[in-house]
Amino acid sequence: PDIPLPGFAYSHLFDPKLQAVIGFPASSIIWKPIEHLRIYGNYELFSDLDADISYEFVKHWTAFAAFETRRTAFWIQELRDHHRLLYSQRRVELGVRWQPTEHLSFSLAGGYGFSTDFRNGWDYRHSTRYLYASDEPFVRFGAEFRF
């Protein structure tokens, strides 16, 4: 878990409606079957899986549905034997996104977080449950700036 994986990817735009990135450790696909509708999928080896369907119903305003899986590790000095706090969660959400410029967007969404787990260990293969969080609904406001 401490050694970064070397990566490679091949990206191809099949036509304006379909773009794929096939690689290791990450692959993704963007499909635009009709104008204003976008279907996105992303997979990162052994850690994250994202799927998003969005529809721009008015210029700069998009409704979306998403599924996300997250696995992240945190180093905490108090854990013994160089162990980490390992976090994983799955969630589904529905929301709306406003993108006034190419680089700035705001989103408001509601959803349900489930399978939230905190573990103690060197990696996910060798870990013990540290804390379990209940499955709960949530509301999220997000702001994103890209450059």
C-alpha cells in the first residue's frame, strides 16, 4: 500500500458521443447518447467505483443521479505497528448542479450512505473492524473549482 502503482491509459474518442479511457489502475467511459444527457463511469482498481447520469435541463443547470464507492486510508500516530485507519463507504444521491462557468460549479444533493466502515490495519486485506457507522440519509452542498 505504500508503493504507488505505475499507471498507463489509452484514451480514444470514438465519436462525439463516446469516449473511453482504458488503463491500469483506472478506466472510465463517457457516453452522450442524446444532446444534454451524459452517462459516466469510472473504476479505480480495488478502491473506487463511480457512476453518474446527468441531464442538462436548462443551460448551466443539470439534474443528476450518482453512485459512489470510496476506500481511503489515513495514518494516525496512535495506531500500533504502522497500521492505518481505513475508511470505506458506498452512497447513492440525487441532486442538481449549477455550473455558471467552465471552471466553477455548485451542487445540492440528497442521498443515502451505506456500508460505512472504519477498520484498523496495514491494508484492507489485513484489517479488523474498528468502528461501524449506521446507514443514513444525507444532504450535501458542494462547490468545485477546476483549473
